[in-house]
Amino acid sequence: MALTKVLITVKTYPTLSDKYDELVCTAGFKEDGSWIRIYPIPFRKLAHDSQYKKWQWITLDLVKNASDARCESYRPRNIDADIELGETLDTSKNWAQRKPFVFREVYTNLEDLITESKNEPYKSLAVLKPSEVRDFIWEPVEREWNEEKLNAIYANNCQLSLFEQDKDVAFKIVKKLPYKFSYVFTTEDGKERTLMIEDWELGMLYWNSLKACEGNEEEACKLVKRKYFEEMINGRDFYFFVGTTKKFHMISPNPYIIIGTFWPKKEFEYPSLF
């Protein structure tokens, strides 16, 4: 059994799954610096000692996902297999340990990246450097999960509880975000684009901000913008982690969404006097 070591850099906000209740799309870098996607993983149902953090090395048994043509897509050989947690790369020395992986391959033109996604091997994960980030916006969306899916999940859990002593009934489906958050930006192709960001940390920031703002959703969204638009960009060397969704990879004119950010401080090089 050949195990794969992965540096986790992406965890998206959970979505519903008919089979696993909830799923989180996880992606990161292999030891050689190439991208890999790990899906499916029912992250919040993992044992505590298997729940990995972003920028943490993990080791697990992976196989190519035969149902997904995208070159980076792998799945756990056994969904219940143990995940070995390793070292976490911190942000010391201006994120020095993380930079070699992120800067190995950086795109500056989204049109080029879209073209690569449509041709074999169907690239679907990348680091993208925007030319200009113009705005960060939010839009209201459906406030609740699909009722039919929820009912199916709860019915399945009730059946399992008869045999597993209420193990799964205690599991609470994560709340659905009532807003879609997006960046407005340009790259070297000159086109202004608006791309949604699906990031676990953004979702958690919204809920924490909502609590801090005593339920005022507008103020909570403004706090999210302050973090993702002001703090992450001002004085920072700012990058997107982008990825495609399997459903829209081949049919959407632009299949990419933003799945994470990278924002060390800018490092200025001063001209020599000699």
C-alpha cells in the first residue's frame, strides 16, 4: 500500500451529500509541489485525531478518482481509513515555509488557465495572481439547505441509530450560509471578473461576526469584507487558490471559483546605490 503525503491548503465550506451527510472539498500540494484534490471526505465526522488543519501535512491511502477526469482528483481508498497528521507549516519569517509550494507555479492570466482546463489533462487547481482586486461583494442566496436532501439525511441517520446507538443522530448538519461572497478582480487578460469564494474559514468568520454583531447580517458581512478585502490585500502580496467544480468543468465558459487565499506581506527590493 503506497501512502500519499499532502500539505493541506484548501478546505471548502461543507456541502450536503446523499451518501455521507456532509462533504468538504480538500486540496493541497504533494511533496513534489503538484496539486491534488481529495474528495470525498466527510471531514466533520472524522475522529478528532484525524481532523486536519490547513497547512498541515497529512498522510493517507489515495487512488485516482475514476469518476472524475480532472487530473488532480483523487479519493481515499477507504472512506473510513485513518489519516495520519503531521507537521503544520506556520507563518513565521513571512510565510517562508509555505512559499516554495505556492510559488512553484503561478498563473497571471485567467484566460490561459481556462484554456488549460478544457484540454487534457483537464487542469482544475492553480495559484492565480490577480492584477487588481477591485471589490469584495456579497449577495443573498437560499437561506436553508434543500429540504428533500435534509429529510433523506435525517431519515438515514435515524435508521443507523437503531444499530449504532445514536452515534449519527447527534451529528448536526452545518448551517447554510445565507450569502454568497465574491471577489471582483482582473488578471493580465484585462477582463473584470466576479468569482465566488468558497472557503471554510470565510464561512466560520461570517458566523462569528454575526454573533459579535448581535444578529445584524449587514454588519457581519462588512466584517467579513474588512478581513478578506482590506486586511488580506493592503500591504500584502496577494494570491488566489482557484479550482473548478466537476459539474461545470467542461460546460461553463469559466469553470473556476476561488477556494482560498494566500497573502504574505509584500517584500520590497530596494535598488542598489552602486
